[in-house]
Amino acid sequence: MNYFAPWWLPGGNLQTLVAARLGRRVMQQAPVYTRERWHTPDHDFIDLDWQVNAFAPRAPLLVLFHGLEGSSRSHYSESFADFARAHHLAYVVVHFRGCSGELNHAPRAYHSGDFEEIGWILERLRSRHVGPVVAVGISLGGNALLRWAQEAGGAASQTVSAVASVCAPVDLAASGACIGRGFNRQVYTRMFLHSMKPKALRKLEQFPGLFDGEAMRAATDLYAFDNIFTAPLHGFKDTDTYWRKASAKPGLRHIRIPALVLNARNDPFVPAASLPAREDVGEWVTLWQPGGGGHVGFPSGAPPSNLFALPQAVGLWLMQNC
């Protein structure tokens, strides 16, 4: 990806925050979605938002897995929707449990290594769609999507033609440490916990005794949150175990379908030193590591900027690998 940030947006933080808050994400109109609810094998549910647009019966289906606390209305979701509409693709945003505006029914939520859930979703989409299926995962969703591709190995090609991850924290320990200090702690950590802690406490109301509510109220970083909530609820001993087992970086050599791994080297909370090098991946993996872009930003143009560069580059790569 040949990306060059506008002169007026220097640095990863500005490229991240301006893109999320101000960047123009669609050419003409916001996407129109229709919602479908699926009931899961463990008696819970997930919600999928399908874009209402014209596409040929055998057109590719572009599946998007959002990032931490994201949704179909996240800036990147709408940007990819705009790309899909312009190229007459079918497009669906899969909401992880609890992210569609309604608290899910089961004790569990979602996490960075949720590859079994992703596998179930992709297999069901594959059985319903006539044309090729490709998938993109954003940040947390990108790490989980890569984990699925690793676990599936050669069988992944029976489900999807190609996958792409965007700004995935493929070394969760490195990203967790980075987001937990300095400016990142004051801005990004606070932003995430502002959404995550109330949802967790509502989950505690659903299931009294599920975790230590006082410890949750006192948590001030993602390490503590994951230690109290994410790790134990999803079968991990603690945060360190969760971050180690869920990280996609160690298994990138095991992927057997075309896979794009895109990370900006100035991402505020995915350190450049933690990114995979060519020797860390197999022949199926393509690495794009431009110097700029921030975290799921990649804004372009005059103020307030537009967000077309990211879906255009990633979307065309996926279409070329259908």
C-alpha cells in the first residue's frame, strides 16, 4: 500500500483520531443496512448488518469483522460499505456478541482470539452465498480472523478465497503494554473502558457472582479488565495467558490462503517493533507496513480528510484474490 499522509496530519495519533471523528467515510450517502439475527449453538445470538445495495447473484461477498467495541456504524465499516456499493459487492458487518446495541444472553462476550466463533460464522455465510467469500478484520477482528485462518490451515480455502487484517495487534502483549501508558492510557484506554466497563457490569447483573464487581469498577487499564473479565470468561487463566495464546503473530506461517496483513508503522498502540517481518510469515501472507496511517486511519486529502484510501487498497487486493 503506497500511503502518504496529508501534510496537515502529522503523526499516528492525529491520523487515528481525525479519521475516526471527522474523516469523510462515504462518497454520497451513509450505508443502509438490514439486520439479521442468528441464534448460536450455545443459545445466544449475534446480529449481522447487510448492506442494501444492488449486486449480481454471483458477486463476491465481503464480510467485515469489526474492532474492539466497533459496529456497522464505525468509520471503517461505513468506508468498506461505500467500497462494496461502488463495486457491486454483497457486504455484511458481523457484530461480535454484545456489540450490536443489545446485551447478549450468555455469560461470554468476545475476545481477540475468538477463532471458533469466526469459523462458525464464515462457514454459515459460505453455505448461503453463491459467489466467492472474502473477509476483512479490523484491529481485534483482524487478529481473530488471522487466528481462524491459522487454525483452519488448508481447509480455510473451502470457506473463503482470501482474508485481510487491518491494524491487528498481532502481538497482544506488546500492544497491551503500549496502550497502557502515557498518552495512550489517557485517551485510548479511557475511551475503550468507558464502553467496556458498563457493559461488563450489566453482564454481572445478568449473572451475579460472574466476576468481582468492585475490582472491575477499580480497573484503569485493559490488562486489569482482561484479568477480571475477558480471560476467565473465555477459558484463559489470566491476561498474560490470554494475550499469549490469542496473538496471531506466532502462527502466521501456518496460513494456507491468501492473507493480507496491513499495519501502519506509526500506529499509536501497535508498536512497529512488534510487527511481523518477512521471515515470520509463510508464502501465503502479504505484509503491507506503510510508514503512516495511524490506527485504522489512513486519511487523505484536504480537511476534514476522506477515508477512501484504506478500503480501496484492501478491497481491491481481496477482489484480485477471489
